[in-house]
Amino acid sequence: MARFTDIRTDPGPFWNILPKDWRIEIEPVWTSYAHSSSVYALYTGITLSAGLISFSSVSPDTMCYREYAESWLKRGYKYIGFVYVIESMRGKGLGRELLEKLLQTTPKTAYWLSIEEYQLHTFYEKLSFKLVDKISCGDSDNWIMTTT
């Protein structure tokens, strides 16, 4: 069983596992999000194996469709972004466990997320997310999923 914890006050270990382009997007601006967001980490032993960020404001990765993101936040939804499992731990159910623990820990919170790869919707549907919309951002499409 992995250990699930909020590391928002010291998110450095999560930044260290992120791909470089993701890290560059969030780490420099984290201080403006830290008061209203959480960084959840999943540890297997002493290794941070997976993590995500729960945002209460428009996140850096949703700026392309800022007004759309704001509409979900105004309805009381929190945004799940930067979901990541280290490559050596993929295929072991840690992504599922990470999201299950988030949903169990915050049962009264509604969430939304955006996926860029359509085939990922089946993974999230198994966790009770529903595909609700498709939006365009530049040259790419994003599929929106919610917990309710």
C-alpha cells in the first residue's frame, strides 16, 4: 500500500519527477498557486512514484482556454492537473490509486480535468469520471471530464 500525502508546502520532490517541460510550466509560478492548491504525492516506500495538483484557480496548463476553465471553477469544481506517474512505476496501478485516494480524501469535492489523448478517457471513466466536452486549444483538442 502506498502512502498518499499533500506536499504543497514542499513540492520540490514532485517537481523533480516531472518531465522538464511540465516542470518549467508550474515550478516558477507555484508561489501564486500554493495558497489555493494542493500537490498530492503517492509514495511507494521512500520513493515519490506519482503525483498530481488540485487547483482552485485557473492553472498554467489551462490558460489556453482560460474562460472555459473559469466556468468550471465558478461552479465549484477543482481542476486536477499535472497527473504524473514515474516511468519505472507505470502499469502497476499507481495512477488509479493516486486518483482513488484523492477522491476518497475529498469526497465532497467535485473535480474536472482535461486530457489531450482521447484514449485516456477509459482510464478515467473507471474512476467515475464522465466525458462531458471537447474543446480546442491551438492545434490540439482537449477532452473534458468531470466527477459529477
